[in-house]
Amino acid sequence: MPPRESADAAAEDAALDGTPASARDGSAVAQRSATASSASSTAADLSDRYGRTPTRRRRDRSILIGAAIAFAAVLVSWVVWAGLDGNAPLVQATDLGHELLDERAVEVTWRLSVPSGNATACIVQAFNEDFTVVGWKVVEIPASERPLRTFTETVRTAQEANTGLISHCWLR
């Protein structure tokens, strides 16, 4: 059985109450228009209440488009930055050893690999048995035509050191 419209149900109820046919027809038409306007106003009220208005949809769409554009801009920026960063010369430092000179000094030996003609700087650190830095020194290394060189540097310490290491190097 197909569902009945509310206006048809109201007309049927009026017929059972003994309302005249002419009144029934007029009231059914009036009731249909009242029900239709009531339904549309209820739908409009609910849409307004829960934020499903055309203005809200346009605003949400604008926010979504703006977020997509911002994401695309960040992605393109990152790709460009990462691509250009690969052109920097590679600097590598490798620890070769250390020698404890006395309670207040350690000598660190390392090999530096840097493209020819680049001046660099390196941080040499001394550590105690708890791996706490007890001394450090920044070593400035002038440019050279030799890409691979070995250096030895003495680091003064605040406490007795157990080891000495090269921390990191960078281009100047």
C-alpha cells in the first residue's frame, strides 16, 4: 500500500466527522497549502538551525578551496627547497682516534672530506665517562685544493675526559 499524504488523511478524517463535501474540498485544499507551507517553513527552520544554508555552503566551499591552494603552495615550496638544497657541497668528517694527554686535555684526530676550494669549520668535543661534554672547540679550516685532509686538534677540558670526537662540520 503506498504511503498517503497528510492532506488526504485529513480529508478522510473530515469525511468521517460528517463535514459537508464542499467544506471538505475547500478545507482539504486549504489544509494542503497550510501543510505544504508548514513543511517548507519547518525545513527552512531546520536548515537554518543546523547551518545548512546556501551561504554556509558557499563559505565552506571557499574555505576548502583556500586550504587546497595553501597546501599546494606549501608542497611546491618544499619541492623547490628540497631540489635546490641538493646542490650544496657535501662535507663529511670521520673520527680517526683520540689520545688523552692529561687530566685537562685530549687530542682528537679526524679526516675531513670537503670539495676543493671550500673553507670549513668543525666542532671538536671531549666527553667524560657519562658522555657529558667536558670540553669543546670550534676549529676553522682554510680552503685547500685537496678534497681529503687529516687534522689533529687539542681540546682543553674542565674535567678528565674519556674520549674526544668530531661533532660536525659546515662550510664557511
